Amino acid sequence: MISRRSLLLGAAGTAAIASTAKADSAIDAFLDSVGLDPATASRQGFRIDRQWLPQDVSYSGRERPGTIVIDVANRYLYHVQEGGSARRYGIGVGRDGFRWAGSAVVGRKAEWPTWTPPPAMIRRQPELREWAGGMPGGVDNPLGARALYLYRGGRDTLYRIHGTNAPWTIGQAMSSGCIRMVNEHVEELYDRVRVGSRVIVRQVAA
């Protein structure tokens, strides 16, 4: 496995790059120059299996364009588009005992969100108590680069569609019920989704 970070260190002049956005562009350009596909290597240095990469696919569901449909069983998120198609992303889902189904709406959105472990999680994992007041956004934050907050009846469900600091969990059932995405992928989805968009979570594919 080739890490983007190790490649960056080997690229001449990259130490002088000031912004994260410019650094990411430089990494992509360097990967491309040595014959590697930037789309399959996350900025966190992990190569993503191609089945989890974003792609446009045909979609026969009845949901309106703009709807997000979560296929828990197959580990995919569909963002429904016009013309019988959808943008599909690989995701990580809740482990046994933490899965849920139903509908919600995107109540709000946040870039590099603060993560606050709920009391029940702190009881299960006392070492998280130090973050009871919130962990600032950043590369080590479990919510990753972006978060879509899911609401029902005007109230926060505490479930999110968010990035991750553990991209190797995509395609796995390891979360506490939230939907995980590779940071680069959730950044793309974030820009496409509006507050108020409907979200449907299905345990069994329709």
C-alpha cells in the first residue's frame, strides 16, 4: 500500500505548500505523475477498494431527486438524481445492536464538526470522558471532514452521515449507528445535499 503522505514527503518542494487544499492538489498531481489513481487513495494514506468509490449508477426507486437512500445491507448510500440515476457511495454502518431504519431529514450541516460522545457511549467507553465537552474538528476527529445531522420531528436523532478518521472501516459494520464515509466522499456529498433533504435508511434493500 502506498501512502499519500509518504509520497508527499518524497515530492520536491511540497514542504513549502501552505494550505491544506493546495497540499491535497499537489498530492493528487504527484500520484498521477507516477501512474497512480488519486481517486483510490484517501488523503489519510489508505487505498480505497474500487467498489466503494463514488459512481453514477442507474436507480429505479420512486424517491424524489435529492433524497438520500441508505442501503445498510449492501453498505451503499444513494443520492438520487434526475433521470433514473443516483450517485452511489460506499459507507460504513452500525454494528449489531446499533442498527436502525426509517426516515429522517438533514437538519443541519457542518464542516470539520465538533464531536461530543453521548453519555451512553461514555458509559461503554469511559476513556472518552475527556471529550464529554466536545472534541474540536480535525483529522483525528471521528466525524471527519463533514457531517450531515439527521433530525426527526424537529429533533436531533444523534445519528449523522459523516466522514471518518478510520477509512478502513468503509464497507464494515462497526459504528454506533451513524453512517461513515471516506472524507473525500462526504465532502462531495456535502456540497450536493441541502438542509431539509429526506433520508431513508433501509436494513434490507428494496
